[in-house]
Amino acid sequence: MADKQLLHLVLGGRVKDPQGLEFENLDEIEIVGVYPNYAKAEAAWRATSQAHVDDAMRKYAVVHLHRLMEPDDQ
């Protein structure tokens, strides 16, 4: 039997403060992708973050969509 699908979203963009995750412009949020598990989402997050390492005002995050979609399963 296959592992249960646990969807994760990777997104990012320019932030107002490099210490936080408040984005400057929500219309410019970059959706990197939706992934079937945390390992694949983390790999995409790492690759995208590394590609923008010289821009301290650009941040990316992993959102646990499965927790939002099925909160009782936590």
C-alpha cells in the first residue's frame, strides 16, 4: 500500500522584513509548487531558496496543506 498523500505547498517572494514572513506584495507571490510529501517540498524549498541566496529580502516557505485540509488527522 502506498503512503498517504500529505500535500505541501512551497511559496515565496519579497518580504517587508528579512526576519519575518510578511510579504511586500501578495500579487507577486511565487508559487513554486505543490508536493505529495514533506521531503519533496523541502527539496524544492532548498533549491529555490538557494537560487535566491543573494537576495536577503526574498524568502520561501513550506505550507502543510494536509493539515489545513484535514485538521482532525493531526
